[in-house]
Amino acid sequence: MQLIFRDPRTFGSIGVSRELPFLQSMGPEPLDADFDITVIAKKLKSRNTKIKTALLDQSLIAGLGNIYADEACFEAGIHPARIAATLSLPRLRALCNTLRPILERAIAARGATLKDKGYQDIFGNYGEFIPHVYGQTGEPCTTCGATIRRGTLGASKSARSYHYCPRCQKK
């Protein structure tokens, strides 16, 4: 038997354990049948942090990464640097409603391969999910044609990028 761990972007880690206590602190996963959009929206509404930062908080929503958080904000028409608590509950529910369809499309397309060609699946195939905004800095928006921009959340090594359309996602 073999276990192969390939991590071209060097974000992952691997370990062996009989127990996984960290799972107790994880939030629900958007693909789970019991993912309650209204509950998550209310939790987001209480966050005084940028919405993209809140989406990446694994204790709130498990399994959502940088690419798909940007895509969810784009599809919901929400600027990623907006403070979560300033968004209405209907807007937050609309954002949460985008999560499952985005992830399902990405899984069906075997993930996202960006311009750097840094991702291939275990069979050497590139993912075919093409993000609307993530990694598309300088490209035209697929909805309105405006130029996609990039910003950062946080400072130094812990900073995360975000990508957005300035016309479709006004702050």
C-alpha cells in the first residue's frame, strides 16, 4: 500500500493519529446535508471582521479555501474586504447559498488549475474549474468586462490575497 502526498502550493500537512480532536472545533461543511445557511449567516452577521476572513475561518465553515471564498463573494456580489457585520442577513444568506454550487462545480471539474499550472490531480490531470476572479488579476470580468483587481487581508507572511471585480463587487 502507498500513500502519496503531493502539495505543490505547500499549504498542506500530513500526520497519523488514532484520534482527530481538531475535528471537534471545525464548523459544518457546505456540502453536508445539515449545512444550515440561516445559522451560518447569523454567525457571519456577528463577525466584526472582513467577510473573506470570516469565510476562511474553519471553526465557522469547514473546508472553504481561498479560491472558493473569493468565488463565493463574487457570485454574491459582495466585496471580500467588507466587514461581515455590515451585511444584511438576506445578503449573507445569498452568500451562503453560493457555497454548495461553487464547490460542486469545482469538484466536478477536478479542482482549479491556475495560470501557474501548480495543481494536478493524482493522475497528472489539470483541474478544469476556471475561477471568475481568483487568480484573474488584470483580466476582464466575465460578467461586466471591468478589470479584476487584487487586494490583501492582513500583514506580512500571514496576509491573504483576495480578488474582486470593482464594478460587480462594490465596497
